[in-house]
Amino acid sequence: MKATVTLPSNFFKPYVKETKRYMEDEVKKYGARILNMVWQNKDFIRLMGNENQYGPSPKVVEAIKNAAQWVNRYPSPIYVDLIEKIAEYASVKPENILLGAGSLEIMDAIFRAFLDPGDNVILSAPTYKPYVLRIKICGGVPRLIPMRKNENGFSRDMGKILQALDSQTKAIVFLNPNNPTGIPLTKEELEKVLDKPVLIVIDEAYYEFCGKTFAPFVEENENVIVIRTLSKAFALAGLRLGYAIANPSLVDYVSRVQLPFRVTELTAHAALAALNDMEYAKETIKKIVEEREILFSELSKIDGLKPYPSAANFILVKVTHEKYSAEKISSLLLGKRIIVRGFTGAPGLGDGGYIRISVGTREQNDKLISALKSILGGG
Ligand SMILES: Cc1ncc(COP(=O)(O)O)c(C=O)c1O
């Protein structure tokens, strides 16, 4: 008989055991099979993941087809062409560029490269949840500083962020624009922390929809690292390509914890094709920004919903309806095959029910608005 071994509980890292798997709550609520079915079903209008509904450039699809015959080979471990192309796009030098399998993988590499158990990372809440999970996986402590809120919307509480800094702070994370509130980072906010001896991570996943970047700051500030992605503006979420812009010594240091071959051959070719077809990218970005403004104005007309202005490809909406909660609205929309993302109770959003809606095509947005009107009245 085979001997069975039970690993003692102290064998496991407590801070890993205390975290959750990504989407664990959703899997528990709906079941893995149903979630997967909905995820893959082309009939659903997916306004929950801030994806680009216009899809990639036809030149990207062609490049993937051409590269498919070479997948027996390992990808180039140095990706020189792709790095040079990204550097040109970001107006920096190739040595400022670090590639990742999605910007999430870069964020993970940064925390693994810098955090020791007990270190803390400061973020403005509400924020993008995977940051909080990855900090915890490294034994770090996320210090979530609630955003300030007034009639006009949200703003970062820089006073409290500065107060939260201590000798165990390794990084301050800003999202420019923020997910889910959609607010850009201002130069004044950034300048308040630039001289602190910690990493300043600026996630610019949605930069192309707001047009404002802090990439030039890496030149004179060795502690600044800007993270971007081709998942959003370039519609490559399924292929996973992200990049960071930073001082060459930071690029070198973080890259040491990354796996070789993390960017696949298909991804590298697709990304090059996407960046070589800027006409297509600019056209889709323009459409998304125009649709965002139309969607905002349509949402503002519905009683019981309060949308917040956004510089990204999504809109955060507070549900103030007396009869329908944010959860109820999300589940009624799901019944109509429209998926949005609930944010009720998220850190920094404790004052009521919220949903976040990604900007779709005109047709998708029209369907969403008429579904909302039929649920909430007025249509
Ligand atoms: C702020 C932010 N950063 C990063 C990501 C993930 O990007 P990627 O697909 O490059 O991993 C997202 C995705 O929604 C995001 O909202």
C-alpha cells in the first residue's frame, strides 16, 4: 500500500492560504461550468471586462495565421523587434522597455522583485482587485486609502496617502485613469510623492482612451515605473501582452524574476502587427471615446442611475434607485444576456451600490440602454 503523507499546516504560507483564487466568489455563486459557458458564448454582450468590442485589426489576424506554422519553435528570448517597436510607440528608448505576458504579469514581477513579507503598498481605493491579491501573495500588506467623494465624483486623498507612508512602504500604486472610477492621475498628485524613496507604479492600461501619460517621468525619476497593455486599445486581451516603461536599471532588475519565453511567438507577431496598424487603432480608440460620451449622457437620463465621468473605456455608475439594487439590476441584465460588473461593497465604495459598464459598440450600448430603461422604467 502506498504511504500517504499529510502536509502539516505550517508547511503552507499563511498569507497565501488567506488569499482567494481569482473569481473564486463568482465560481462559488454560479459554478465553473456555467461561468465558462457564459464566457465563451458569443451571444452575450460582454460589458464587464473593459474589453475592446471592435476586435483586433485584420492585419493582426493575418499575422497570427502566418506565425502559427512556427509554434514548434521557442519564441525569441530577447524580442528585439517588438521591444524596438514598443519603444518607438511610447517615445522612449528600447532599454526602457520591459515585456510581460499581460500587464498583470509585470505587476506580479514587480511585487515579487521588491516585496518581503510585512512590507506595505499604498493604493487609492476603489482599485483593480488583482493588485490587492498579488500584494498579499507576496506577504505584503495593501494599504487601501479611500478616495474622497463629492458631487462631482472621486479624487485621490493625497494627504492620507502621504500619512500612510512608513519605513516598510515599498510602493505607491496609481492607476491612470483609475479602474473603476475612471479618473486620471494629475501631475500635482504625482509630484507630492515623487521624492519619496519608494517605487511609484503608474498603471496606464487605459492610457489611450485618456491620452495622458506619465511615461516621460521615467527619464528623471528612477523610482517611477509605468505599466501599459495591448489588451485594451489594441484589442489583444486574449493574447496577453503588457509592457513597462522604466529606468534601464529597474527594467534589468525586475526582468530577473520573470520567466523566459513568457511572451509567445503568436503574441509577439500579433503585437507587432497591431502597432504597425496605428490607423486601425486610432480609429477604434476614437469610436470608443465617442461612444463613451454618448453612453454617459444616455445613462445620466435614467432615473436611479448616477454615472461618473470617465477617461477610460468604462463608466462607473452609482445605483440610487429606490426599488432596484445594483445586484438586482446586474442579474436582470444577465437575464437579457448583457453582462456588467457589480462593485457594491468594494473597498472605497462603501456608500452604496455600484456597477461598472464597459463601453460597447453603438449597437451594444443601445441594447444596454433599452434594457436598463425597461428594467427601471422610462422606456
Ligand atoms: C487597471 C488595470 N490594469 C491591468 C489590467 C490587466 O491588463 P492585462 O490584460 O495587460 O493583464 C486591467 C484589466 O482590466 C486593468 O483594469
